[in-house]
Amino acid sequence: MKIKPTWFVAAYLLLIGLQVQAADASRALQGMDGEVRAAMKALNVPGVAVGVVQDGRVILAKGYGVLDVKGTQAVDADTLFAVGSVSKSFTTAVMATLVDEGKLEWDRPVREYLPWFRMYDPVASELLTPRDMVSHRSGLPRYDFIRMSTYLERGELVRRLRYLPPNKTFRDVYQYNNLMFVTAGYLSGELTGSTWESLVQQRIFAPLGMSRSNTSVRDSIKQTNHALPHQLAEGKLVTTDFYDYQRFGVGPNGAVNSTVNDMLKYLQVYLEEGRASDRQLISARQVKELFKPVVVSGPDSMYALAWSIEQRHGERTVSHGGSITGFTAQVILLPESKTGIVVLNNLNGSPLPDKLGWQIVDRLLGQPDRKFIASLTEPRAPSQRSALQPVAGTRPTLELAAYAGNWFHPAFGTVKVALADDRLALKFDAMTVPLEHFNYDTFKAARLDALVKFRLDAAGKPAEMLLPLEPAAADLVFVKR
């Protein structure tokens, strides 16, 4: 007589299978400690935290190095790091929950939700959708200088987008843009009578038990176990200032601060098609929507809704990196094998999370890079010295005081050109940019590696100032007030 296996036999077999898979993953990651430390030494990184989850089991969650190069407190799996643009997936996750509730549609024009919303391009004004915003196909270049220089309230920043000219045709190409994610987060808040920060807390952090995560550096620095941001200055590690997103009106593009332990809980939601324990946090349909490619982003990659989609060793990968002052991060999902990887560190512009994250993927897929450490120390191309050299024998058309004063652009507001000690300087809310004479009415902004041009009116007085604040677009014209 044929005996049917009972449910507990089936469950037992499943458990055995999971244990075997976890054991395989653990074997694949043997020797990781030495590899991480060697990579840190090669790249001069003060602190790193690494995590791997597979089939709901934490395979690795560990810290290396220190919070602060001047201190001794060790990094662990509960150390807070800024995750930078990995935050973009939190924004689209919140949006997915709004789609599930019928409050938002990915392909409905933003103007139907925010009637006052405008872009510089009238076609984009009418047709731009939430999907366009979070897949980087708005036609707008980065214009990141505004979120580093100018203090704005978030709604005001979104209103000023209409004054930033595009450099590409709407929906023509992939072009990374943080300001569109700011807009997406702002829209989510407006649809719920809330804020992006509150939505992330209520819809992601709280239900997942991400108790140490937050959306403001002001909250991070109140906690003892937080990593400090670092940068290399003349080859030496030094601490630097935290970037305060909210002060510049931004946040939905990159303000999440989290830990390895918390991020593994977050990644597990996607590996379980939106489920968290006994709760469907995001519908399985919307998880698929988040991972659905929208636009070609590179030779071998597509961009979905805040996720990059690629193939590696024949397996689909879903990933995103993050970088903000003093921190870099990388998260990678292998949906078919239900594996999630997170690497966080506290060094400005460091390639370590990206390099190490993909090395872990290669290990798990049985294709480790045997020359991984050697590749980290390969010589890099030297940085190019500026070709902008002053024109000999020229002097300003007017006395320097004539160029000083208040200059206005509707996106950036009023910028001051100040004169002190016979030198001009541009003064933004958050930074001062010294100017050096270059040629007649043109001055060099060394900090921007660009030229600032003054145009004179018919009376011979400065009337317009052309500022190159976005390398991929034409100079912005400021008028004198």
C-alpha cells in the first residue's frame, strides 16, 4: 500500500533542505573575515558592516573596524550607517503600499495628484508619472548642486523644478536624478496628509521591527553606536561633517540610516514577495512591479523602480548602491535563491561596499574572484588637473565692486557675490565659492572647476551672471537685483 507523506514529514524535509542550503552558503563564505580586513586595508576604510540572509536565515551579520578613526569602539551588526541612495527603494516601497490601497497609480500623471506641479518642459509637465520619476527618465539631469548649496523646504524645492531646464527628451534615456525621488516622496506625503519620513517609519521600520533605523542624521547622532563619516585628506583618514538631508529639503532620495541587522529584515521582505512574518507588507504583485525593468541604464543593466536589474553567472540580480558624504553602501538581492546581501561603510566615495558585495555574490554562486584583493590595489588613472588657466595680460573690464551684489535665479533664489580683500566670492546658503579672474568679465570658480561669466548691459554694467551649476546642462542665468 502506498503511504502518503504527512505534512510534518514534508515540513521536516523542507527544514533539512534549508539547513543544507544554509550550510552550503556558510561554506561559500569561509575566509570572508580575512578578505574583508584585507579589502579594508587596501582601501583605507575605517569601518565596515556586512550581512547575508538566505531563506529567512541570517548567514552572516558582522562588523569590522571602528566607528571613528580617532576612537576604539568597534563596528558591529547594530552600528548605524547612512545608506545613501539605497533609501530610494524605501521611497518606492512606500509608494507600492499606496498603490495597493488605491491612493496612487504608477502611470497616472503627477499633475492629476498635484495640480500645480510643473516641469520646465511642458510635455513632461503634462505626462510625467510616478513611474517616470522613480526610473530616472524625466529628461532632467542631476542638478545636485541645489541640494548641496541651498536651504529649502521640500514643497518649495518641488515647486522650483519648473525652472531647471532638461538636457534630454522626456522618456528618451536613463538619467539619474535625485530631485525626482524627492518629488516622489513629497507626493506620497501629500496623498496621505503626512510626510515621507513618517510614512517610512510607519509602513516599513515599525512593522519590520527596524528599531534602530531612522530618516534623519539628527536622530542618528543621539545614539551611541553610530559610525562617523570619514574622508581621505592627502591620503590620511579624517572625520568629516554629516550631510543633513532635511535642511536642504531633500530626503526621499537618500536619508535612511540603518544597520546590518535592520537591513536584513528589510531585504527579507522582497525575498518573501512582500510578506513580513504573518503580514503582507507589500502585495506580491507590487513587488514584481518594483522589479520590472523600465529603462536601459547600462550595457548590461536595466533600471526598474529604484532597483538595478542585471544578470550575473546566469542568475538575476536586483541591487542598488548608495553614497553620501562620508558613507557608501550596497544591497543586492538574488530573488531565485532567496538571498540578500548588505555592505555598509563609513568612508566617502569608497568602492568597498560595491566590490565586496559582488564578491559575496560570486562566492555564493560558486564563482569567487581569486584576484579580488589584488584588483582593489590596481593603480587608478590620475585625476586630471584643470585645463582652465587664466588668460595672461587680461584684467576685469570693471572694478571688482561692480560685479558684487545680489544675483537671482528662480530655482536657486538669491546668491550673493561678495568682495573682500580684493577678491570675489559666490556665497550660497551652505557654501562659499572663491572666484579668480580668468579673462575680462569671466572668473574661474576653482571649487566647481568651471567658469563664471558676467554679461554687461548697454550701459556697461553687469546685468547677468552665467553659472555652470550642472555639468550636463547649459549655464543658468542669474540676473542682478
